[in-house]
Amino acid sequence: MFEQPEPHCVLYVVDDSGKKEQLTQPWLTEKLQGTPVLDFLKLYSLQDSKEGSSQVLFANRNIARQFKLLEDRQAWDEGDIPHGSEVVDVVPTRGSLVVFDSVKLPHQVQVIHSGTRLALAGFFHEEVVMDLPTMEI
């Protein structure tokens, strides 16, 4: 059995005509080394936006400067509600199923103290149409 190459990650936007613009260079998930991807992106956006620094991850300095995380995890971690957020509690009901886009909807799952929680997670992947070279970070 042969070893499959690790998939690459890349951030990009798609304009109204369907044209893709890469915001970052592709990177291997192993470069995260246990760091949450949002922290990884925030760190490199700060590094890549500095004058005189070499571009490591983001396609250019302007994109790195403009990069903002939609989810303000630091505020959540400090017990604050980030600006523009609305907190909605979903009361668990036996036999209920809650379905949502976990990328678009920041969420938190609380610890259960008795019983069993069952969760079903699914991942949707886009067809890769661009050649993504390996990048060393």
C-alpha cells in the first residue's frame, strides 16, 4: 500500500464571475503543528503585513494587512461577546437534531454531566481545480 500525499490548504475568494483569487500560498496541514488554524492564520497575517518582512503565507502584504478573522476567539475566551455577535442558546431536547454550518456559525459545545451525547459530523470538499505546489513555511 502506498502513502497518499497530504492535502494542501489555501484561502481564496471567488468573485461574481466565478474567478478565484488566492489569498494565501498553499500550505500543508502538518505546518500547523497542533496550532488551531485560526491562530495560525492570525499569526502569519501579522507577520506578513510588516514592512520589510518576506511574504511567507499571504499572497501579498495588502491582503495580510486586511485579513481579519470573522470569529473573535480571544473575546469568547475572555468571557466577552465579540462585537456584532448574537448569542443564542439552543435548549437540548431529547430526540432532537440540530443542523448548522459550523464554519459560518461560531459555536461552543458544553460538557455534559450525565448521559451520552451523540454527534454526527460531515465534511464537504470542493473539487480541486488548481495545481497547488508544496510550500515550506
